[in-house]
Amino acid sequence: MYTTLGKIGGLEPPEHWRKEEILIKQVIGPSIPLGTFTCVKSHKTVKAIWDMLKKTYKEKTRVLLANLMRHFRNTQCGENDNVHTHFKHLANLKEQLTHCHG
């Protein structure tokens, strides 16, 4: 469908596509951490960059989820701790787990 639209903004579809790829790369670059940017900067297409970002953050989410689960399971209310504060902390962890697991 994209190629059947004819000229867009005075550009043929392949030219317009290349222009859009460059623009999107310029938006992605500054919006991700430098370490992540280093991993994706060599990819030629936005799709390849996006696929690598999904893979990277999916793995980071798994690690975060595992750490949160471990913390949740190991959290105990000490003998002299405030039970209300402890339950607020557990509720906060539950909320984080819900957002991570999604």
C-alpha cells in the first residue's frame, strides 16, 4: 500500500521511506541509554533496531521480575517493625510485580 500512494511530500515512496528511517533513528538514539544505543547503532533498519530493543528489554524485564519476586518472597516483618509499614512495602512490591509481569 505504501508504494501505491505515489509521491509523498514530493518524494517517491523509496525516498520517503529512507527519509523516515533516518528521522526515526534520530529519535530513537537520544531516547535510549548509551549502553543500549551502542548495541543497536550498527543495525541498518529501524525494524532491526526495534527487534534488538525488544530482545534487550525483554531480558532486562525478566531479570527485574526475578529480582522483585526474590525480594517479595524474602521480605519479612521484623519483631520490632511496624506491621502497617511492612504491608505498605509488600503492596508496593506487588504493584511493581504486576507492572513488570503485565
